[in-house]
Amino acid sequence: MGSTLKQMSLLPQTLTLLAFSHIVIILSNAETTSDYSTFIFKNCTTNTFTDSTKFHSETLSTFFEELVSKSSQEKFYKTTTGDDNNGISGFFQCRGDLNNNDCYKCITSLPEMLNTLCNKAVSARIQLHGCNVHYEADEFIEERSKFELLHKVCDEKKAVVVEFEEVRDAAFAGVESGVIDGDGYCKENYGLMQVIAQCEGDLGPCDCGECVTAALQIAEEECGTSLSGKVYLDSCFISYGYYPDGIPDKFNHERKGGNNSNGKLVAIVLGGAAALFIGYILFLSLKNLGKKED
């Protein structure tokens, strides 16, 4: 009898722990995490600032502060910091479907990442899934082709359906024209394939179209029937994915500013409902236990 009463006295505490853990699980599942901060690649020059060039470090810090402050208002920003002798030029760009808040979060993570991955490099570029930043000291600026290949990824999984290439070619053709009409950004869905293309913010329509065409050709020739691929050139990128079971809903809608708060509210409501349900189960258990003791 004593052990039974002890078990009954511990049941409310058990309920509290179960309810709390259930709410935490629901909250963690309901608040989906964005992939905009996923690391893609880095490109750091081997030339570095020497210890004697303290001014460069200060200039670089000022440069990043300016970029971060602008990232909550703009998706592309280009600037030069410093003077004629110790200037640093560069830009940041966020993916076209990111809202201002996510753009800011993405850019905010880049200065520390650059310091870790490209410490003291006189020229560097970091590319995340949702944004990128590039800078170079003015005295080290080099002429580059806007079609220069920086990074390429082809999925190891290959398509087995006969119509894959037909769908891919149609989607690629759609994004080629769409990127010009879409001010340098286009997301094209065709059948079971989605293609995203974006050009550097200050690239003209004709150059943007040529850059995207070059990236698509690389994807077509080198990725072949890969189910997904990414090609980053100096002034544009393309990303595509083929989804045999249908394009996921999260890829069909642009992120809105209020989604996170709404998700939290729904999670809290669900968590409360779960706690009530567990309480009801406990009540029935105590009731049945009481009957057995009687």
C-alpha cells in the first residue's frame, strides 16, 4: 500500500515533466529552421594583410559594419571603404526570395565566418545558400570574367525517367528568359523540376542573361541527369532540383516576415492541448487506481 501511495504522489511530477517535454518537442518541430545559412563554398586569396597593415583591419571592420547595417534594407549593396591608399571594395547580395529580416541574419553571420575561413586574406568571397559577400583590397583588384566558374555541385543520384532531360531543358529555357524579366532573379517551376537563377545586383539584363545561359550550359553538360545541381559563376548562379514525388510546398512559397511568429503561436497552442490530453490520461489512471485500491 505504501509503495502504491508513493507512486501516486510521484504521478503529478511525472505529468509535469511529460507535458513540458512534449511541449518542447512540438515547439522544436513546429518552428522550421531555414537553410539560408548553409555554407556552400569559400574563395580566399593566398595573399594576406601583414601585421603592419593595421589600417586594413580597421578598414575591413568598417566595411563589414556598413554591409550589415544595409542588409536589413537592401538585398544587394556595393561600397568602397577607406582611402586611395588603403581602400577595400566589395558587396553583399541576398537571394531574391529572402525577406529583409532573413537577409540581415544571413549577412550578420558572414564577417566572423570570413575571419575564420579567410583570415587576413586581401580578397575573399563566402557563399551561403541564402547570401554571399565578396571584398578585395583596391591594390589587389584583378580583372575577372563574369563567366568564371567558382563552384559546381552535381548530385550523385541520377534520374531514371525518360522525360527528365525534356523537363530539365524546358525549365532551363524558362529561367533563361525569366531572369531578364525578373530583375536578375527567377524561380521557375516546370513539371517536377524547380530552377532558381540570380545575377549580381549591378549586372545589366543582357549580361545577366548571358551569364545564366553559361551556367545552365555547364549544368547541362557536366551534371547531365543528376537530380540536382548548383553552378556558381563570378557574376551569377543557378540551382535546380528534380522532385519525383512533387516539389515540396516549402519550395513553392516565398518566406514572409510573419511566418515565424505564427508558427510559434500554433506550437504553443498545440503544446497546451498536449498537456491537457496528458492530464486527462492521468486523471483516468488515478481514477482506475483508486477503484482498485477500494
